[in-house]
Amino acid sequence: MSERRTLRTGSGRVKYVNKFQDGVTQDGGYGRTAYTKCWCRKCEGSNSPSKVWWEFDVHTATQVVFDDIEANHTTLRLFYDRDDSQVDSVDKVSVDFVNIKYDLCRLKCVTCDKTLGNKLMEMYKHFKNVWEKVYKKYFDSRSPHKLTFIVSHPHGCSKQVNVGQWKDRLEVGGRSKFTYTTCTCPGSSGAQVYCLGYSDLIWSHLVHSGSLKSGLNCSAVGPA
């Protein structure tokens, strides 16, 4: 479907939210940027771009966003928890990392909307706190139960949570991908695959990739 103007939807997960002011990270972050102004679409065309902005990553699959041309036409809808959720969107997106073979893509996104930026930061802090608690709670039962859930937006609709089990760990070029019974639909591609009791690098970066002839679903290839 390359170079075709065809609307498609997918899922993803927000990660690493940082606030910047004059190019310097704020609120406990570290580092600085080579630029000192917000680069969102509104600020790009403004004579007085915001000096305060928020940047965040979105992890998804390459089949959802392939390159910067597609990223330039991508709009993210955030907090789409219910059918009647208000529309909170971000339309300034670039590709920070992409690997076609492994079906992995990391997007860099930006907003200078104070309400949106602060909400993302608080939710990500809460996520990290809960992730650690869940990891400890399910660590002992992770192998026998293999409990796996996926949070996605099938068919571009509101958030759905599906629960199942992971089955096999497959090696791909020294890296790993996983199969599972957790249900998905078109539009679930790029959604985070959560395996309870695991929190290392492999398991915290798994995204949904597709289905196999066996009937099982499978993740993209993890980082190790």
C-alpha cells in the first residue's frame, strides 16, 4: 500500500514523556536539545513559538507507520478510553527509529498544550509505578500461568483490553518474538503486549504484529 492515500488505523503505547523549557528538560528530567522552541505544527508557523513543550515517544509497529512521509500524515488520538471520550490529538509526528525486518517503529511526538503535556507526564509516572508493583506481584506465577494481555484500538475504535496466554518464544536473528492466544483484530497492530511478571528489556518492548497460520497471534521481534 506504499504511496497510496489509504486511511488505516493502528495502536501504540506512549513512553518517555519529557517537559522542556528553552531546550532544557524540566521536572526531574535530564539533558537538553539543540533547539529552544516548540516544533509542533502550530508553533512551526508562528512568530512566537512556545518556549515550553512536551516530547514523548510512541512505540508501534512498522506496518502502522513506515517512514517520515507516513509519519507526517499521522494523527495520534490519545485517551480514547470510551466511545464518548473527548478528542485529544497530536499531529506532529516523526520517525525516531524504524526496523522493517523486525516490524518495530518508535515515533517522536510533540505538544505545547499544557493540559495535555502535564496529563501525559502524570499518567506515565503512574504507569511506571503500577508496572513495578505488577511485576513483583506476578513474578512467582509468571511461568506456569503465562498471563498476557493486550491494550489496543481494534478497527480504530475505543480502547479494548484482551487477556490470554503466551505460548512460544521464537528466536529471530538472536532476538525474540512471542506467540499468544490473546485476541486481536485489524487495528491492534502496534499495541503493547504485556506479559505479567516480566519487566526486562525484551518483554517491556513487545508490540503486536499479526497472526500465524496456526491460529496464534504473534508479536514483533523484541530488542534482544
